[in-house]
Amino acid sequence: MKETDDIRPTTSAPQQIDAMDRRILAALVEDATVSYADLGKRVGLSAPAAHERVKRLKRSGVIQRMAALIEPKAVGKGLLAFVHVDTRGWGKSPALMAVANYPEVEEVHSVAGDTCMLLKVRTENTHALEGLLAQIYDAPGVLATRSYVVLSTYLERPPQPGITASWPRPKASLPVAAAQ
Amino acid sequence: MKETDDIRPTTSAPQQIDAMDRRILAALVEDATVSYADLGKRVGLSAPAAHERVKRLKRSGVIQRMAALIEPKAVGKGLLAFVHVDTRGWGKSPALMAVANYPEVEEVHSVAGDTCMLLKVRTENTHALEGLLAQIYDAPGVLATRSYVVLSTYLERPPQPGITASWPRPKASLPVAAAQ
DNA sequence: GATAATGGCCGAATGATGTTAGGTATCAAT
DNA sequence: ATTGATACCTAACATCATTCGGCCATTATC
């Protein structure tokens, strides 16, 4: 399993991803432990050919890395919440970005809309969430936060390689003049 | 790499996760392609011992699966957005849940707060987002949606095994009576 | 239109790694 | 003290990743 070729994170993918690459990606996103022989069989390639493709996808940065997906509840993170942070001025202050160092913080985005920053956090309970929120409030320029505590998660998965080619026409849309 | 032991998704983890398991999880979340020899070296175990631990973590469901993490932009998903969906009645209608079949939809949660459902979606552009929103609106009972389009992502990672033992006291908090 | 060059693939051989087996130490309960 | 269970180790084996050489298709060049 030693990747002798250096996987240096080169600049973003220059070449195009074809249908074969997409099938390989789909398989690896679902299960990254398949042998190259099985992977090749699934997509219609030999093991070395599949390996060569995967190596290229890694080198080009399309495959960032292989990761173990763990069950949050098992590691003491039963509470998931999305935190919207309203900030004065420009929200990306170093003090606010420092919360990314906590392992409870999984995502930090700046968003367009009525709020500046959006965090996805996972804590053991509401008490720990309060402790994290206190850290967020502690950052200068933070005006307010709104937390959306997740009650149930129906779907949660990493980025998928598939894309929807054409979106269905809405069937129950309001009549619009000149809707082509 | 063939896991001869069946990894049947048994009921949730019965036994406790110790510090060694946490270190193994931390290593595998970062890079699931390490050899068991390297993994053992990193956490202070032999290769078979590390393997045994990993096998147990998989069987107990702590490790759900190994997945390839791909760069969304490389597969034509440069636009990330969080969509809040307000619904009349109980939001979990089959028609709304059907949007989970689109590969653009990565997360579906029901949340507490002023909205009922929260989706994380990744599309190629705003036009595709519009097509997806049309599908959401098409579900009966959907009153309104609010979309937060991500401008920049500063952090995005899968669930981490680490937990913060004690949260720092906020340094700039308002004086509170009898704050112990 | 012939030919060289490139890219992608395959089959087979080799080396690294996953995996099993057997044995030892530690700890808890009998 | 003895038994049983658990977790670990070393060593051997089986499997797989990886490399190599050659083949075929396509494209560029003469």
C-alpha cells in the first residue's frame, strides 16, 4: 500500500474527469478499502489500470485523502448544531477563527445572507455547546449567534461525485407568464 | 486487505473507547491509508494489535467506513449552500425527503429553531441550486426556504475523535452575580 | 497516406502488507 | 492459588499493491 510516487498537492486538477473516473470516485467514496482488483472489476478495468487512475486522481487533488468516518455518538459527540454568527465589521477575525482549533468544530464558512459566519459544531451535550458558544462570543466583533440544534439527521455523507444532468420541471409551480 | 471477519453493523458500541482507541481514530481520520505497521508505531502497538483494535472499532460501529474525500470543485460542485426549509405541519414528508436522492444533497437534518429542516447542498452553480430549490418547493407543505450561499470555507472536516475536556472561562464576559 | 509519438490498458512477476496462529503476561473472579 | 478472559507480542503465511514490459488505439507529424 506504499504510494511510492509523491502525492504532492499540485495545483488544482488541470485535466478533465471522465465517466470512468466518476465511477471510480463513486466506489471509493462509498468504500475506500476495496482492493484494486475489485475496484477494477467494478468499473471494468484491470487492477493496474484502476491503480493508475486512482494515483492520478490523488496527484491531481481530486481525491484529497482517505479518511475513516466515525460515529460521533461513539466518541461522545451526541449533539450536532449549526451556529450562525453575526459579526460587526468583517467577520473573519483571528479570534473567531481560533475556535477552529477545537475538535468540536467541524466546519467554518463565511456565508452570504443575514449572517456572516456559519459553524457546524458537534459537542457531547448542551453544556459543552454552551462552553463553545462562550468562546465564540468571546471573540471581538461578535454581535450575536443563532444556534440550530439538530434533532434528527436523515442524511449525512461526504461530497458525492455524481451530478444531476437536468433538473425536473416543477410540477406544482405557480403559473408564470412566458415560462419557456 | 480483505477483512475476513464480517463487519455486521451491530447495535451501537457497547464497550468503552479508551485513550488508545482515540489515538487510533485520530490517525485514521487523518489518513486511512496508513499501514497497520505504521499505525501501530504511531500509537505504540504492534501491527496485529493495531489491526485487532481497528477491527473491533469497525465491528462495534465506531468506525462506520473508510471513504475517499474528494474535492467538490473538481467534480463540478463549486457552490456550497445551506438551505433552511420552513414547512407547514411536520416537515418530514416523503416528498421532501426524496431530495436526498440527488447527489447534490449532502445533509438533511431536522432542527429546533424557527425552521424545520436544514439541508447542506453542493451544486455546480446558482442555476443548479435554483433547480434543486424548485424541487424542494415542489414538496407539499413547504412554506419557504432561506438559502445561505457559502462564500469561503475556512474549515471542513469529518467528525473528530477528540473532545475538549474543559472549556476556558470566557475572559470578556459580563459580570454575573454569584458566578462560581 | 504512412509513420512516429503519446496515452491508456493488460498480464505477469515481485515485493510489501494484511492476516492468522500460537504463546505470554496481566488482571479479575472463583 | 487457579481459572478465565483480555490484550499484547513474535513469527509465519496469504493476499494485495506495485512495477515492468508489451500491446493497441488515437493523434500529431512528415
